[in-house]
Amino acid sequence: MAAISITVTGGWRGGFIIPLFFTGACIGKAVAVLISGLDLALAMICTMAAVNAAVTRTPISTTLLLSKLTNLSPLRQSFLPV
């Protein structure tokens, strides 16, 4: 969260989405460490999406973007013929 405040107030052209993803990944890793048996990658991706969707209010595009960035394809698998 400190990184977001520094980059946004410093005028970084990259915006705040990548720092939001980083913050979500860190929180997800902390949650996965605290809760045994939780998949680390899934926890990180879910909290990345949650933090970004909460701030930017774009849940669908955030889900699609992270699905593409992480090569997670549950949507594509559900539409494939059997």
C-alpha cells in the first residue's frame, strides 16, 4: 500500500493497477501461510483480483486480465466440447 501511495503521488505513468496486483499478491501469500492447506498460487491470484476489483470497480475485466496474465483458464475449459 505504501508503494501505491508513492507511485501515484510521484506521478508514475504506470498508474496504480500493477501496485494493486503486487499488494494483493503479498496479502494472498500471507493468508496462504497463515491458513495451512490453502493453495499458494490460488490465494495470491484471488486476492490480487479482489484488491484490484475493489479499488477500480471492474470485477469482470480484472478477472479476465488476471486469467490471461496467469494462464489460468477455467473459463476456457468450461466451454470446450467433451
